[in-house]
Amino acid sequence: MAYTGTGTEADPYLVSTMADFVECASKSFAYVKIIANIDASQEDEFKDGYDNAISINAYLYADGIKKIENVTINSGNMLIANNGTTIENIFFKNWNHHKTTGGISVYTMYTTFRYCFFSMEMNDDTFGCGLLGKNNSSGSDSNFINCVFHVKFTSGTLLTASYIAMLNYVAVNECTFWFENLAVNSNYIAGPYAGVTECAFVGDIVSLAKPSAYFPNPVVNLFADSSYTVSKNVFAMHITSVDDVQVRMVFNGGYWMIDTDIWGEGVYTSNLSSSCRTLTTEQIKSRAFLEEETDFFDGLTSTWLFNNQFEGYPHPAEFPQENNPLTLMLGSVPVQCAYLGTELVWKRGGINKIITENLIQN
């Protein structure tokens, strides 16, 4: 079905196919509403992969949560959003990024992502650069609020070179990051040019390269400087290295709960600030311990969840799943939303809107 509408806020483009999404989303400052789940594998132009990055220059949204799934990008950046618009309520599901020439998976400036979900695979035969943000100076940062990233790295994928991080020149708040099989060469997984507040990092990292005079960077470098805030995060990632190389982890500034039980030989911290806590796996997974023994939850704006979705660690945001309630934030108020048919008060442009349709349609 061809899209309808004129692209204004009052009369947005109504989109239900991948081809229409690519066309309409590229229009600067248009309003695009996804009205049905989109499966790129069912459209001839996209089923074997797409050679260009998907550009989102429009305001993109859906009532409830809609999926855009099974998208493969064969080179360069995967998704580009640089226009200062807002993208919300979208599940970018099963996006595959084959970065044989490098690139950033979500290259973004000025843009706000809210209540978005990403399940991605990064398959890189040579080298990669980053996940979110951009590779130049600050001042045009994007914001990710209450989003979830589940990123799988196939063998050979390598976060590498040029000081480009997984998170670079972005602000992420109330987000969950789940990395599988992330291989790095002594560059950053995040920062130092990133604001990271009330987020959780789980999964595993393998350090492949030996530190040198030219690349002295730590594998993880998460700290607050004059431009960025880092505060109240959970870091629970399995970290190992090849050839027993020493792996340096930097957590400086903000409040961190760090699980060091799951670190391999040779992994150590430096510049650990006084507000950071190194905890055991049992402690960091215990809601009772965290609420009674630390001040981590004091002043939180997000509602942290304790279930087994991300290896049992607490997290501020989660993927929507069938028969598993999804917590969204309306300002500072948590809103519990069931998977199907639950009434949800949704705030858009200062107007409270009642949504009774399914949050996700199969």
C-alpha cells in the first residue's frame, strides 16, 4: 500500500512498507508515522541487503511500538539521523551491519531517540568504528532516552582505531546495552566523549590487542569531564584478553556499580573514583542489597527492573516481549504497559493521548 498524507504534523505520512519508510524518512523535517510492522525481507529491493545507509531526516514515530525488521546494510554507516528531529516508539529489529569499509552503525547528530529498541548484528570482515554517535567534535550531540540495544558481533568483528568509540559524542540516559562477543583492540567501548546516566552494560568483551605507546587507551573509559555527565550506572560485562595482556578499565566520576567477579586475569581498574563500588555478582543482582546497602537508588528518575532478561542484572529499560510487561517513563512517572491491548497514557507535544491498540502487532 502506498503511503498517504502530506508530511505535516497534522497530516503525517502514513507508512507501512520499507520502500515508503526509506523515501518518507529521508524528507527533511517531515512527520512520518509507522502504522504497521515492516519486514524488509519481504520486499525485493531490500531482501538481499541494501548498499546505502538509511537516512532519517524526519520526525518518526508510531502509536504504541512498531517494528522495522530484517534490514541488512552492506557498507558504511547503517542508519544516519542528523537533522535534529525526534524518533520514538520504533523497534529496529534484526538489523545487520556488514561494515567492510568501517562506519558507525547509528551515525547521529542533534537527534533524540526515545523509547526505541535495537537488535543488531555487526559483521565486519576488516574493521569497525562505533555503535552510536559521530567521530567529530562535541556540540551536536544526540540523546538516547529509555532505549535498549542488543548488539551481537560475529567472529572477526573488531572495534578499532581512530579513537572512535562504541558511544561517542552522545548522551544516553536510562538505556540498557547488551553486547555479545564484542572484540576490541584497546580502544574505548564508550567515551570519554559521552554522557552516560542511569544505564546498564551487560555482555562480554574480548581484548585482542596489546597496549602500546601509540594506542595506550583503556578498553573501557567511562568518566565525566566538563562537557559530559556520567552517573549511576551498572557495569556487568565479562572481560577477557588474549595472551594474558593487561587490560585497563577506567571509571572516573559518577556513581558506578561494577561487577569485578566476572573479569578475567589481567583486567584491572585505574582512576576509580570514590563514588564507584566494586561488588560481587550476588550483590549486584540483589535488589535488597542495592536498596539497603547503597545510595544508588536515591534520586533515580528511572524505574530499574529486576528480572532475568539481561543475565539477571538490574536494568532501566528492557525489550518488549510477549506476556512480559514493558515499563515506559512518562516524565518521571513509570507506566506499566502489558504486551497487548493495555491502555497507555502517552505524552506527545504536551498532549496526553490514550492509546488502546496493541503495543506490538505480530
